[in-house]
Amino acid sequence: MDDRLLQLARHIVTGLNLEDLKPEELDVDAPLFGAGLGLDSIDALELAVIVERHYQVRIADMELGKQAFASLRALDTFIAKQRAAAGT
């Protein structure tokens, strides 16, 4: 896992209080919701806040959120694209 993915994983583990997980143990391609990491709809709201707070990237609607939250790697890619488009 590269540094950028590891930092994102740290934000998720800390922000969602996933005490039994270590950021470096997360599978970057596993789904964040359902059978993967097992997050639920409340976690989705908190995850959106984490992304906005740490990366200044807003997830505007549920459809965009589904794509962005598909996996840790998908979220990292989404954040990178949004930041590049905004010039940050």
C-alpha cells in the first residue's frame, strides 16, 4: 500500500473508530460496505465528512458516493481526480 492509500486508511480507521483494524491491514480493493469492510449507511455519512475535512473534497450525491466508496482504492482515485480538477 502506498503512502497516500495508507494515510487515507488511517483517516478511515481513526475517524470511524475501527479499533480492531490496523490501517495497513485493509485490503485496498475490498468493498468498504457490505461483505468487505462492513460499513453501513451511518458510516457512509461519517466517511463523507472525513473526506471533506481531510481532503476538501465534497461528495455531492448518493450516486457519486456509491462510486467513490466502492473500495479504498476507488476512494483514493476519486479524491485524486477531484483535487486535480479543483487545482489543489
